[in-house]
Amino acid sequence: MKKADRKRIFEIIQIGNDTDFPSRSFDFLIMTAIIVNIFIAIFSTFEISEKYKVILDIAEICTVIFFTLEYILRVWTSDYLYPGIPRWKAALKYIFSAGAIVDFLSFFPFYLPFFIPDGIVAFRIFRIVRILRLFRINIYYDALNLITDVLKRKKNQLLSSVFIVLVLMIASSLLMYNIEHKAQPDVFQNAFSGFWWSVSTLLTVGYGDIYPVTIIGKLCGIVITFLGVGMVAIPTGILSAGFVEQVSIIQKQETAKKNTSKSLTRKYCPYCGEKLI
């Protein structure tokens, strides 16, 4: 195959722009195959007739073959993804990348029973990793990329808030253990029991399987519950501010592109094409 044809295949299987119809169509096929594969995984857990099982099996085979061909094409054209290095090194670099591992795990367990029939039941468990394909939709859908961009921009603030929550959990678990251990030795057996209580309380879940019974413990529980509401609100506020900032940046970029395109069109006459003064 010609080098130009291989490069065109690379352009098609990569994320396409609005002007590249084949590439955008391929992106749509990928997302459709991912969604169909997830639905197959869900409906295969129901008791259905043999007729519908055959339909699900055929659909699964088609999507798995599609994923396999996509993976092979991406490995084959990986030197365009990583230019400047030998093709075999580019292939290895792609194979061991996070996205390629997700792609590989989404179809490879399907083939294992054909090579090792005795382990067919065990291998079916590994096929659940197809749900990892959902994370690949984020790559093909621009709106979902906004979430990734916000998390990257605000990762330091989010990590700081998570660290504060962890410190508060550890402190509250040790405090509650020391307060409630004598009154409930079977419930608050160790610090881990207190940690489980602090997690369910600070995250406002409150399973009710473990709770303080002493007056001091209840008072501390009230305070810790209020602190938990505030701690959960911190990362929420960070993400909200991050979304507003990111949307503002995107809008400014789009406005700048429009202004640039308008200024370029004004430099030339729309009728004769001559440069305007």
C-alpha cells in the first residue's frame, strides 16, 4: 500500500474535524459500536429467549471485529502518531499507552475462550472490561473533553480539597473510636470502624449500620456532619468555577477565530480577488 494511502487511513481513524467527512463518520461508527457493546453487556444479564440471544451474539461479534480492526489499523499507522521515531518503536509506544490498553482489553477477552475452551466461564468475567470503552467516548465527543480540561486545570485545587477531607476523616474516626469504644465495643472495634463511620457521615451517605450512642459522640457527630457538608461543597465549587472559566476561554477562542476570518476576507475583493488597500 502506498504511503499516502496509509497516511489517509491514519487521518480517518483519528479524531476528525467538521470538514473531513470520512473521519467524522468513522468517529460516529466508533461511538455507535461502543454504545451497542455496552447495551449488549447489560441485556446479556437478563433472561431472554434464544432468538434474542442470537441477535446479541451476532451484534457482539460484529462490534468486537470492528474494535479489533480499529486496533490493528492504529498500531499499523502509529508512526504518524509518533513521528520521528522508528515504526516498531512507535508501535510499541502506542501499544503500551493508556488508550491502547483500554482498546485492547475491550476486545481481547472475547477471543480467549477460542484458545482456552476450559476457561470460558472465567474469561467471560474479564469481558466486563468492555465498559472501559465508555471512557473513549470522551475523546470523540468535544463537549465531554470539557470535563477532562477542567479536571486538568483544577487538579491541584481538587487534590488539596481531597487531602483536607482525608485528614478530617482520619481525625474524626480516631476521635469517635475513643469516645464510643467503651459504650459499643462490638461496633467500634478499632480505628477502621471509626473510619467507616466517618466516611459515610462526611460524604452525607449515612448507612445507619454504625452510629454513636453516647451524648458526647452524638454532639461530635453533629459537628462532623456539618463539616462534611462543607468539605463536599469545596470540590463542587472548584469544579463549577473551572467550568465557567473553561467555557469563557472557549468562547474567547471562537470569537478570536471569527474576527480573524473576517479580517482576512476584508483584505481581498470578493469579486476580483485583488488585495484591498
